[in-house]
Amino acid sequence: MILDTITIPSITKDEIKDQFFTVMSVELGNTTIKSIITTTNIKTNKNFQIIKLVKLTRDIRLPYDNEEVFGHTIWDKPLSKEAIEETITELILESLKKSNLTQEDLDFVVRSTGVVALSGLSKEVGSIIKALSDGCLNANIKPSQMMAPFSINNIPEHIRKYSFFNSIKFDGSVVSVSSPKVTGMIANEMEGELVTAGIKLASKESNIDYRNPVVSIDMGTTLAGQVINNIQPYANLICNYIGLAGGIGDIILREIGIINSDESTIDLEYNQLDISFNEDELHEHTLKLHEFIDIMEVTPDYQEFGLVAVDGNLLKNSDVKVIGSRINNKDELIKIFNKLVNTSSKIDVLLHLDDLYAYLIKRLIDETKKLNRLPKNATLGITGRAGTSGLKTKFIQKYLEDTFENIIFVEDGLSLGAVMMARCMNSLGSPINPVGGSKGGMCIMQQRITNQNVNINKKS
């Protein structure tokens, strides 16, 4: 098995040339709010990070009395449209100032949310995206910087000659994956789509070919991810992941008193663990802890799973399977954790969480196999704080060495997915070094053009 951890190098404004496509990703999550500006050399697919600014969602101001509370984070933080707008506007302006950029230096802005503990999927998630959009507009981001172009003239002038817009227009597919026939059945489907695209782009920094078929797992506070098959020219989404991920560790750490009730693992200094331990005993503890964690298929009778909203009616009419993660008995989980783990040692606690998360990923893959949703020769990509830090990579390798030949670990897969989403909207492919297509295969641009022309002719 080959493992690769991708780190995106930094770049300054003065080093950015005409062939660079610069995208801001604005992300509102349950734990953090991020503004990440990334630029990609379209000729080479080499990626660079200009700035990453992270704030804590808990620090968003409380809604005023005259403001509507339309949703909450999974930690029950109330959110109003106005409070989100203010936070996003301030974050964008601070990012631009610290990176010495102006709004005109941005080619595109993509907004996404991981806040999915909501009662109704379309209304509340739509309200959050609208609040993010208005926050961008208040920071003088143009509407044209947030939407797919209608003509080649709507694409930033410096990058037009690299666009295939006149040959292949954006049709909803992102990095050679078709849009699902049924959308809106889970609250975090956009997050999963962006993560898959982001890991694909990050893989261009690696010797691992992370193209279809692939599995993506985002271990943020909540779990997101996809399984993609290898149909050409556009592959299909065949499985989604939802539920709790990093939030499980947050709950444990709060209950045992290592962090305060409004904190998360992000508040801990977390260096690579260099300690000796009994691996067999650690695994025994992990198995006992997992008795209180469900990893299972989410069926249409669920309205939520692991604090992530589900639309069962839409799920009934979809061929896409959904696999979820949740705590089934919090009190027992904490009781057994206290019994098995030396909670006075932060190192011992984090060590057990590392193995718990690695085994959670193993169980996700096992359930994917059980549902016959794991494609042959698929490559696994992992991102998110609960999947890439500490000794998790070591434990994941141990648990999955017989399942995957290659695993890629990526920091901030979501922000790189924003870059890929923007590139797809602007038809900015790279035929010489393609991001889309099949593992080991050639560029599928011509197949896509032919396929789009056939569909146009059918409609006419």
C-alpha cells in the first residue's frame, strides 16, 4: 500500500501569472469558518495557497431580538442571516487585506456550508448559502464572481485562452462526475461533492492517480463523502456518507473534562504522537468503544442520522445508498471511555481517539462493501481534522491495507474542491494533465464534447 499526505505550497501575489486561476473558498462549518484563497496554474495543475484564515463558529455573534433564528449548528449555536453576513464580510475583507489582494484579483468565489443540523433541508441550507452570498456581496464581491459564465466574455480575460467554453459548457458535472438524478436527499451533499473534487485536484501533487473510481471521506465535525464509479465519460455517485465524525471526539473530550463545553479538538495543541503503546490492547479498547457507535445504511424512514438531516421521500426514489455514523448511547460511551482510558493523560486520550477514528473509517468501508458499493480498484481519499492528524494515518493503513492499494490524505479538501467547482463552471480543463477521467486513462474532453453535442441534437 502507498500512502501520501498532500501539503499545498504557499505563494505570494507577486508570483501569480496570467495562467493562474485564483479562487476564494468561503466555508461555514459547525466548528470553524474559513476563508481560503487558492490559485492553480491551469497549464500544470500545480496548486498554491495564498492565505488560510480560520475563525471559530462559536464566536459568531448571537442573533438580535429582531432577527429570525433559522438554524443551529450541531452544538446548538443559533444562527441568523444577519449574523452570518457580518461574519463572512469581515472574514473576506481581512483575508484580502492580509494577502495584499483586492476583490479584482479573485477569479471566482465559492460558498459552502457544513452546518447541517437543521430541521428542513432545502429551506435552511438555502438560507445559509444566501447569507454567505450576501456576506460576499457586502464585501464587494461581484455576482459574476459567484456564478457560472453565460459566455466566454464572462470568464476573466486573463484566463479565457485556457478555457474550453466554446467547445464544452458547464452541464452540472464536476470533475467527470454526473450530477445526481435526485438531489437534496441529504443536507451535506454539496460538501461531499466538493471534497471529492478537491482530493482529485490535490492528487496532482502526488504520484497517486486519484481518478475514478474513488472513495472520498471528509472527517470534519460531521461526516461527508462519496463513492464514485468508473462509467465514462461521466461517472456516477453511488454512495454518500453522513453523520458524526470529529463531533464524536468533541463530545467525549467535553464529557471527560479535557475541553470546555463550547470547545472542540481544534482547541487542543495536537502534535504527531511519538509514544510507545500496546497495539493489541488499544484495539481491544477501540472495539469496546465502537459498541456505542453505529455505522449503518441510512434508510428512507430516517429524518436525520448523526445530526445530519435526511429527506426520506427523496431517498426512496434514489439509487444512491447512504451510510451514516452516529453515537447510539452517549452515556455508555463516556462510561466505558472513562473505564478504559487514562483520562488524566491527554496523550492517552488522543491516542485512543486516533484508533477510534481509524476503525470508524474501516467500518465505513466495510459497510460500503456489504452494500456492494465499493468499486474494484477504487482509491481512497481522506480529509478533515478527524482523519488526518496524529497517528490516524498509521492506524488507517493497518486497517485498510488489504482493501486499497493507495490512500491519499489531504488538508482542506473542501477548499480545493471550490477551486475545481469554479474551474468546471469556467470550462478550465487540462487535457495534458487531466484531473477528471479514469485512473490511468487519457483526457476525456473529446468524449465529453461528443456526448454534449449528441444531447443537444436530441433536444433540438
